[in-house]
Amino acid sequence: MRVLWRMVRIPFLLGIGLAIGFLVPYTFYLDGEVRSRFDELSWQVPSHVYARPLQLVPGLPMNAEVLQIELDAARYVQDAQAHMPGTWHRDGAKYTIARRGFIYLDGHERAKRIVFWLSDGRVARLADADSGAALSSVRLEPAHIATLYGALQEDRRIVSLGEIPPLLLSGLQAVEDREFKRHHGVNLAAIVRAAWMNLIAGRVVQGGSTLTQQLVKNLFLDRGQRFSRKFNEAMLSLIIEARYDKRRILEAYVNEVFLGQQGGQAVHGFAAASEFYFGHGIQGLGVAEIALLVGMVQGPSLYDPRRNPEGALARRNIVLGVFRDTGLIDDTTFTSASKRPLGTAANATLPRDRYPAFLDLVRRQLKQDYPDAELNSAGLSIHTTLAPAVQTLGEEAINKALDALGKRGEAMEAALVATSAHDGEVQAMIGSRDVDAQGFNRALDALRPIGSLVKPFVNLVALAQPQYYSLATLLDDAPIDLPQPGGSRWQPENDDHRSHGQVLLIDALVNSWNLATINLGQRIGIDRIHGFLQSFGLGREINPNPSMLLGAIDLSPFDVARLYQYLAADGHALPLRALRGVLDAQGRPLSRYTVKAGEGGYTTAARLVTSAMQQVAISGTAHAITDSGLGYLHAAGKTGTSDTQRDSWFAGFTGDTLAVAWVGRDDNKPTSLFGATGGLRIWIELMKRLPGVPLTIPQDGLERVWVDAHSGKRTDAACSGARELSFANGYAPTETEPCPLDELRALIGGGEN
């Protein structure tokens, strides 16, 4: 032995010295890496975007179709009992909904079961499903509509151990690392046992890595099988176990573990996986669902329940067997859970840019307060104004209207903006007939001539001077011939190529007569009208020339919605907003977006214009609204057609919804459509299916007077052709127009021939 020792002593001591000289500094290096990552453990957590929550109140306009769209968007599933949060049940007109708990801008909303009835297109009695107590209002949690990712394209929801079902934590350890609470990062016995099992089977059937080693692989290392990587894995695991307690390690694991992929987006952590596969939060996981997720840890691609349902089902049942064998569940629970289907939600996906046009607006408005880096990685909860039912029905309205055009419609594009009539919240935005297209956003950026959509504002400027103008003012609908720079002449015409002589102001607007509008604009002053349009701050160039009076103004559908919001909001300027507020990663409020309406200096004039626009929908260029059965909405609106029919527009509003629709071609070729045959068709298709509130014009500041249809003078209601019009208080016509022939007929009882 002494001889042998003398032979190996020097090499052995040199080896020990080299090992110490290498391992000590290398261990210090790895320790520094661990501390730098773990002491302030953070992930690039994407921000999540939510629609507005559906607020149920008795009397709310609602039908079964819209309610189901809203529930589907929020990933509720039908269930006969509706006891589990995230489920609902319908029994005739009665609906039971088990609402999930959620955090909104004004605090935490607990899980609650509610019941209500739909009757006559409205929400009837609303009550707590368990106690029967009447409720005045219930808010359903908002639909998750998109995720704003950073460079890593990783989706995760950070949760604490207290938010995770106990069975998931104990089951994970039972399946992946039964010695987790006792080992120090590396389990040599498990490694030997796994090697022996794999050798017997002739393939890899069992792993020997601890949860700590798996976490190290995710956080620090690549997927290679080199000896150096295995060595680093063991070293890092030992260091982590020496520095941090088991709870900290387990919490990091459940938030980091890779559990799936959708395209280029990776799903990390059990909370994100719960939403991805089942469409609900981690707290709502059942026994079978927990077993499926735990089983997927071994191979997310191999046991993907959508791609390999048979393999996923077999793996889940194996995990359920482990749960039973380790005493986590009893035999009855095992049998029941084993018989359940996989239960993955068909519509549960990573909702990234499902509504690209709307999200484009969200990003633009957020940029005022948040840089892109923070938006994409700070784990914010961004609460928007999107109404899923309005968005969905708007998309379908565009498809139906363009499909109805046949071959003509194939080359056409469309855009739609819908807002809440009273507060300017953007409920829907569609920038293309291909609603998922990520390209050009026509709703925000397509600048097209608006045609006759400008006419209500020409009339509004006039009616803001009630001492000079009223709906009964006579206008000259006569030929126009104006000199232009360069020696040319501007000779516009009406669409019917006729002039109509002396006409009432209201009739000029209802019938969209160009010549009368130009004559009115010249009487008011083009500069005055130009200044009013500029006051909206649209940021677009508006040329102050006579053609402006006929809509030779290039605006986007969003710009037009901003203009018409003024009328829909009863003559109050309102910015259109897509945001309600932002919460940080811990659910604390960062921003609240509220709107203060501008002064209503032209309120009376706006009401007069709105009353005229209601006639547009009855007997004017948009009479198709009444003809289609929507007369009960008393909608106000205006058609618009650009020169040579390149653009078809309609802007209109009911008591609760404003919508602007545009149809045209990207190559700017004529469409052969008028406003009434393009944009109006989309509007009608939307409003047919969307429960709405009829438009009622406040009568403050107005009085109703009967006038002669030809002269605009005050007359008796019994006179032939007499019309009842609204006027600003104190400015109704005083001069009368008698109707002696009618009076004579009444006396002699001659009646009409």
C-alpha cells in the first residue's frame, strides 16, 4: 500500500488541489448567478387586456343571442347545475350564472351565483341564486381579449402558493418528486432508481430529476445532455436548496414550468396553463383537470390534450392512480375523475390580438402613459371599453352586407366604429372585412372623403343662430356656378340631377340636397363652418373652400365617429376612449380613465339637427331603417357618398349606440354604391341583432309648432301638409299661413276627391 500511495500521492494531491482551485471559485460564481436571479426573481410577464365587464341590471336591453356571445367571450361553459364558477345554465327564460371572482378597477369581486330572467328583450328580476335576495346590479368578470407580449413571447400568470389548489401542490410532488421536502436539491437514490427502470424497459420511462433540478433547467440551462450541463444542473440545485426555503423554490417552479405552446407563444406556469387548456382560473380546477396538468409536466407536447387526446387521457389516469395510491384522493374520487372526459375548452386559447383594430387603438391611447417595454412585460391588467357582443355582431354585419353584394362585394373593404352614445366609450372597432388581419387599420387610418356626412354640421352651425335659422327656414335649391382658381367653374348637382326651388332647411337635410346645402353654407359663411369642424381637433387638414360643404374632407371612420359623438351626446364634446383603467401585477390601480364632457354651448342646435336626422331614417335617404322594422329605435343618422361613388358611408345613433360604417375599395375605384346601399346596410344588420334603446331627444329649450310645408310659416294642425317641427324656445315662426281652402272644405263637408 505504501508503494502504491507513493506512486499516486502526487497526482492525487494535484487533483485535489486543482479541484479545490476550480470548484471553490466556480461555486462562488454560480452562487452569484443564483442570487442575482432568485433574490429578485422576476419574469417578463405580459400584460393582459380585458373587455368591459357586462353589468346586469333589471331593465337592461338583452336577448339570448347577445347574452351567449358575452358568456362565450368570458369563457363560461354550460352546465346543468351551474355551481362551479365559470358555468351557466338556461331554463327557458331563466338564466343561472356562477360568476367567478375577479379583480376590477374598484376592487375585488367575489364569486357569486346569480339568477335572472329575460322578458320582452330586457333583463327582468335579478337575484342571488343561493339566497333568493333581489339584486340591483351584478357585474360579470370581463372577457380576456388579448395579451401584449414582450420579446420572449411567454404567457404566464404569477400566483402565490396560497392561490394554488392544495391538491395541485401535493399531487405535483407525489408524481414528480416525492422526496422534495427531504432532499437537498439532488436525489441520488431517485437517479439510480430511474436509471435502473429505464435500463429494464429499454427506453426512458422515468426521470430522476428533482423539482429543483427541473426549475434549474428552465431558469438557467439549455436542453442539452452534455456532462457539463448535468454538472451545472446539480451544482445550481444544491446552491438553490442551500440558500432558499422549499416554499420559495416550489412557488418559483409552479410559475415557471413549461406546459404548452401556441404558435410562437409559450405557456409557462400552472395558472396560465389552466386558462389555456380549460378557459378558467387556477382556483376553479377540478381533480381530473389537476391530474392532466400535473401529467403534462413530463411532456407538454407528448401529452397535449388537443393534439394527442388518447395519450393525454392515459397519462391523466396514471396520475390519478398516483394520487389515489399516495392517499391524496379516495377510491370514489379516483373512479369519478377517471371517467370524466378531458374537459379542455374548445375556445380556450392565448387571446393575442383577437381584435387587432381595437387593440391598435388601445396601444395608441396607452402610449400616452406607458412605454412599450412596460406594456409588454410588467404584467399589467388593462381594462378596456370593448363590448364583445357589439364587436362580434359588427363583424358579422360586415360579412353579411358585403356577401349580399355578390361579386361586386368581393373586391370591397369595410370598417366599423361603434361607441356608447352617451359617454364615448368605443365598444367595437373593425378595420377590415378580414377581422383578424394585422395590417392596415382602415377604421383609424383610412382617410376617405366623407360626402354628405358633413351636412348635419353645416346645418348645426346655422341652427346655432336661432334668430336667423330654423328647421323651417327656406333655402334656395338652385343651380350653383362658382369660379375656381385657374379659370375653371364649379357646377355641382343634386344626386337626382334636379333643382327643387325653395325648400325647407329640414327637407334639404332629409333629402341630402347638395345645392340647398351649398347656398346655406355660403349664407352662414364658409369660414365659420370650417372653424367649427376644426374645433374638434381631428388633426386633419380641412380645406376652407365651398366643396367642403359637400364633404370634400378626407377623414377616417374613427374621425367621423368623433364628429357624430357630439350629436349623440346631446351637443357635448367627448373624446372617444378605449380605456377604463390599468392595474399593476398585484391588482393595484395605476390609472383610471374618465371623461369630462365639454360645455354644451350648442345643445339646442344639436337637438334640432338630431330631430331632422330622425326624419332621414323615416322618409329620407336612410328610410331603409324604418322599412327594415327598426323604426321603433327612432334612430338619427345620415348617409354619405363620395364623388363618383368611391365611398359609401352611414353614421347613425340610437338611444345607446352610435355606429359609423364605411364601404369602399383599397384601389379607390368606384363601388357603384350610395351611402344607403353600402354603409347603411352594415348599420342595419348590426342594429337588427343588437338590443337597443330608442332615441329620445330631451325637449328642454325646444318648442313644437305646426308649420306650412311649403312656406315654413306657422299654420293650423288641420291644414293639408301641415308639419310639426321643433324650434328653439322663443324662435318659432310668428307669421301665419292660413289654409282657407281646407277651412272651406271643412265647412261644407266636401272632403277630398
